[in-house]
Amino acid sequence: MMQVNLISDTVTRPSVGMQQAMWEAAVGDDVFKEDPTVNALEAHLAQMFGKEAALFFPSGTMANQTAIKIHTQPGDQLICDTTAHVYNYEGGGVSFNSGVSCKLIAGDQGRISAVQVEQAINPPDFYHSPRTRLVCLENTTNKGGGACYSWQTIEEIASVCRENNLKLHLDGARLWNALVDTPEQTTAFGQVFDTLSICFSKGLGCPVGSALVGSEESIQAALKIRKILGGGMRQAGYLAAAALYALEHQWMDLKKDHQRAQEIGEQLSQVQGIAQVLPVHTNIVIFKLQKQLNTQTFINQMKSLGILLIAMDAQTLRMVTHRDYTAEQHAYVLEVLKTQDFSEGN
């Protein structure tokens, strides 16, 4: 029986070319900023996004939490969607690390609007409420099914932030997926966001690593926070080499992931027992079961057929395509969805 892992795009492993690039990397001590490959990656990212500097991190969560810390003070508040990763999946770090609360907005598949942001800002002279200081957007959205922000919406939100003296941070854990068809927009993203976190260990297939991109002042502050959080690494060039290789050789492969996700979504919409399939934008497929069914039964049935996926809540499941999901596996998954009866958890 074929084994297929669609739990996440974090399950990918380095390609042969990436392994070779890592093996051959020139390295030094990055805590002393003496690792040439890390320095090269950071310089490349800063130039790519039109920012002054970048900083390599062991995880996207640490990069996000660092950005929140440098943009806020204890008692402040940030604005984000109800499904935002910084609120739901970072261990309560917003409050633990920064002493900051979240004003949650119910957006569209994880995407909030400029009008919603403006309405959520607390009056700066109203001392009973926390000071609104930061807006966090997620692109693509995780719980929103890989949805992408339109450029117009981003610009509108950025305008609201400027008018209200708010900082704007992008959780770009899957930004490469959003950019795969329009890579020329990288510098545009750098122009509107104060900071951007970007991840290499998801769709790009790297074993470890994220980065924070921003102004020289922001990145110097981030360097201190990274140290406090325990994120300093030594010969990190082996990891940075993987990221550089992925950007040069594997970025455009994301298009295949998107196409396969589309095809899974189309097949799921024909499956008995599936109540709804969210619009598929990139490599994430989120779908809801009919009320008489439960996610664990569906997961167990798929697991018995060699296909792994996860639940998002009691009625919602997620599949994520990735570079290690082969054409043969994809054909098998589509055949399973076409031929199996899921209507009664059989």
C-alpha cells in the first residue's frame, strides 16, 4: 500500500542538490556574524525585499515573536485575524514574550480588510483600552486555506497603518507560495511592511530556517531579542546554504503543489459526506464534513489507506501538498477520493 503524508508541507526533506549545497557550504560562527553563507543569505534577502537588513532564525515562530517584541511595549495591542498563526499557534507568545494582547477580526479565509483594521483601532486618548500599536497580516493564510491577499488590500491596510502611526508586520510563512507567480513583487512587499518573516522549511523544502527582514534599526533590535530567546546559532551556514539553494532551484516548483491541491479540492467536492471545500488558492486544501460525520473517523479511514492528514476542528480537515508529494502519490490520492465511500465513516 502506498504511503502519502499530506499533514503539512513541513514534512519535506532536503533534495539531493540541497544536501550537496549544505555539505559544501563555507561556515563560521554566526553568533559573531562570521558565517559567510548566513551573511550572504541575509544580504540576498534584504536586497530581494528592498530592505536594509535581514536576520536568520531557527523558526518562523521565533521570527514573528521577535517582530512583535520590537514593535510593541507591554500593555499594547496588536490587530490580527481570528485564525492568525501568531494568535493560535505560537504558544501564547504574544502575551508571554511581549505582554501584548490581540484584537481579533473575523476576516475572509484569514484575510482582514482595511475597513476592519480601521474600526479595530482603539482611540489613542482613551486610557481604559490598550494602545493599538501593530497590525499583523498572514500571507498565505494557514487556517484560511492558503488564501492570498490582493495587493490592493495590502496597500489599503498599509495606508491605514501609516495614518494611525501603526507598525505593519507580515507573517510570510508561506509567502513564497503567494509570490510564485509574481516574484517581481518582492520589493513591493518590502516597501509596505515594516518587517516580514519568511520561512524556508515549508514549501521550499529546507530542513530548518526562517528570516526576518526590515530596517537596519529593526534588525539590530531583533538581534538582541533573538539572543534573549535563545536563537543564536553557530555554524548556521549549513542551513543558510539550503535556503539559498531553494531560492535558486526550487521556488518555482511550488506551482506543481498548487495545481495538485486544486485537483484534490475538485475531487473532494464530489465526495459523499463532504459538506464544503474552501476555495483552493495555493497548496492548502481545507474541507468540512457533514454534521453526522467526525474528523477522527475520516482520518482513521484515510490512514488505513495509507494517507495522512490532520483535523483543524471537530468538522474541519486539512491536506497540504508539497515537493515530496509525487505524481504517483497524487494519482493514488485522487483514486481513493473517487472510489471510497466516506458518507458513513465506512
